Amino acid sequence: MSGIRLAEVVLRTTDYDRLCDFYSRLLGQPRSVEMTPPKSEDPDEPTRICFFDFYFDHPYTERIAVFECADLGPGRSSRGLHHFQLRTPTADVLLDLYSTLKAAGFLPVEASNHGPGTSFYYLDPDGNRIELSSLNFSSRQEMQDFMATEEFKTNPNGFPLDPERLLKGREAGRDLSALVWER
């Protein structure tokens, strides 16, 4: 399917340091990036984030991320899968996939420019959260440089995007790599 690859598995936990230490040992590497996003009232939003990067072959990345999330108690899980990310080779393919899913009645529950990538989030029929994403940078170094900025570390959610605006811009001949940065 259009060059889609698994890019990221995001785990939620209430025991952040213990889980990060486990993956550091398992992968044989230190934590690649850590950050503390702004506080949110949404218990699904993380209070700390850690990434372990272990593969990069532009435009594809593979990583494990750990989100420290609130302990929600019985019922909805406080631990386990938060979401997984599938990476498309280009923003054009991401928009084509958006159009295909829209025609079948599936719309994203969120669309954002996170900085490193542009992402559309969907819920599958069982309610699993899936992030469809394309990279916003043409090299690993550009992406790493952006992820090291305070702008990213204090706002990893980036800013919301309207997929319909992106579609209209593309149809008008605009460059998607510039459109995804417009707020």
C-alpha cells in the first residue's frame, strides 16, 4: 500500500523511569529525546515523553516512545498501547490516503504538524488510535536539530492542521512542504 511502513509504537505508563530504563537496556542505547509537554487536563495527554530511535532511512523512521500518563484506575488502561504510527513516504501520499479514507467514511479525529512530521490520527473500528504521518524534513539531521529545540520540547503537539485546506492548496498547485507549516 503506497509505501506505508510501521514507524512508531507509543506506550503509555504510570511508571515512566522504570519503563524507559527497560527499553534503554533492551535496545542498548540511551534515551534519544526526552521532553515535558505543557500540562493538560486530558488524562490521555502525557506528562513526560521519551523516544528511542533505532532506524532512519529517509523518509522512514522507527522508534519506540514512552508516554507517562495519568493513572486512570480501573476500566480504561493506564498502561499499554497509546497508539501506533504508520509513515507514508511523502505528504502527497498522506493526503491521497486521507482522501481514500474520507471516501469510505473515515475522518481523522485530529490532524497536526508536530514539527518532525505531519500527522492525521484515526480510530480504527475497534477504537485503536492510529497515527498516519509524513516527515517534514529532508534529512535526519534537520529533524534531530528541530527536535532539540525548546519550541519542540515544550510543545511536541505542534499545531492543528486542516486536511481540507491542504487538499485545496495542493489542487491549486501549492507546495505541500510549505503548506504544512502555515497556521
